[in-house]
Amino acid sequence: MNTPRAEDWRGRGGHFSWRPAAQDARPVEIFHVELGDPGAAVLLLIHGWPTSSIDWFDVAGPLSARFRVCALDFPGYGFSDKPRGWGYSLGRDAELIEFYLAEVVGAEAGVVVAHDRGDSVALLHAARCADGRSAVRLEHLILSNGNIFLPLSNLTQAQRRILDPAAGPQITAALSASVLAEAMGATTFTPPRTPGDPAVQALTATFSHDDGMTVLHETIQYLAERATGEHRWLSALASAPFPVTMIWGLCDTISPPRVASYVWNQYLLLKPGGNRLYFIPDANHYLQADRPDAFATALLHALGPAGDHGPGPLGPEPGAPLLVDTSRERLPAAADLLRAAHPAGPS
């Protein structure tokens, strides 16, 4: 199935060959898109499950006015190869983005913006950067709606069934690309998208490419990898030398705002380095598609100087992104806050 949106995105990109370090994996062809001035600062966009880099369709162009925007489809997704039994994992995808940045893009440093499953890949990459094990310096990490703390997530019944090693292959064999795309359009976008919506049609096209539905039960196994490593990755993030920003759509029920709030309070609130938390009030899981304008505004604000903008909306218009919090060195005592509000004491 070809759609204008999918063909437009595919026409902007190309492919490169890559093989993981492990010798049991065959080489794969990786689709990628690069937009903007090749000499500009690098901004890498990382997609989630079960979608692809086309998730960034609405924000890649506007952001390319300032950055060299780079995006790729992981093996098993979008317009990249989708071999069965290839050994899909977060670890391999983290290895891929480091190869991509260093060898294909030729970057020495960059900003990483991630969504959904891509958050987990980015956290693995960030841990390597924090330890000095990456050839590319991470300047800023931006995470958006994803289940980066699984105990507070709301995995759907469909996700759980596809995750099941026994039932997953049978379910995906009976599931069509259009049914999956239409179900996502109805539940993960605000307002809901109809079957004829260009974004839903593009999802159908990318799911169908190279018979991609047949590997869904393999690619979703990242959740087990996530469950094993999430505490370690988040702990490493708390002491990382680069700033971390979270941008979250508030209408998401799968990766609800409580995930972002928990990670912020537990790992980032007292982290040095100008970390920030933003909410987009009227956006769902695919916030970059629901409110590309608000997403880009929050992202550019996060990458700008700290200034004196306190918590609150970034603009006067309804639905403006909200700066919820910035990190600080310590929490003040309650009594100190009261004294600051009433320096002369009670009357």
C-alpha cells in the first residue's frame, strides 16, 4: 500500500548497510532521513514500537530550519529490513545509533530526541555516553511519552498478548496492518484519527512494508529487556553529565503522565545541569503528531538558555506547552518557603 505521506517520507531518505558486532546477525539495510544544513548541529530523532521514523514527519521539517535533523528506522520497522529471527533488541539498536551518528552522519556530538520504545534505546546510549564508552558526545537528551518505568505503565491487552512467545506469532499472523493502524489511530491520538487520516494510512503502509507484521512479536520483546534494565538505566541518568528534558502529552493512557512525574521526581529533580519537565495539555501518546507546534516549541525552549521563565505556559494560546519544573540543587525546607512568603512573620 502506497500513500502520499509514506511515499513523501521514503522519498526524502535512503539506505545504508549495517551489521551488529555479534557474528550471528546478518547485515541489514537501514532506512534513514537527513534534513537541514549538513553543517548545523545534529539532532537525532528516535522512534518507538511498532512504528518508525515517520512518527517525526510533522516536526522534522520545522526543526531542520535550525538543525541537521537525522532519523532512521530500526531493523524490523518502517522501511528498513525486517528479517525473521534476526535477534531484535534494545542493545543492538543502541549499537546501531552510535554507528549511525559516528560513521554515517559523521557527528562528534549531538542532541538525541526519543519517543516510546526509542526512550529505552536512548537511555542505553546515554549510559554509554555517561561512562565515556561512546564515540559521540551526547549534548542533551530529550525523552517523550514512553513506558520508561513499567510498574506505572498501562500496557494494553494487545501488547501483552503479542508479547506472549506462544500466542504472539498466531496473533500477528491474523492481524492486518490496516487493523493495527486504525486501532492506534483511534486510541493513541487526540483527537482520534479516522481510517482515512493520512497518518493512519502512512502507518498501514510502513507496517505492510517488507511483510513487517510477521516480526511484531519479535520486536515487542524489548519490554522484557526494558524490565530487566530500567532501574540501572535510570540510575545512570540521574548522575549523567548532560541535561535531560522530558516532554509529555497529558492525554496518554498507555504511558500516562504519572510515568513522567515519577521519573522526574525520583531521578531528575535534583540532578545537576538544567533539566526540565514539560507537559503538552491536549496531546496523546503521539504528541509529535497531535501537537507538532507545541512539541517543537517545548524542545527549542529546552535547548535554549535557562533564562527566568518560571513554571507555566510557554505562550498565551490555549494548549500552549507547560514548563512544569526545572531541576534544583536541593529541596527547600517547608519552613524556609513560609518565611520567604512572609518575611516579617505572622501578624
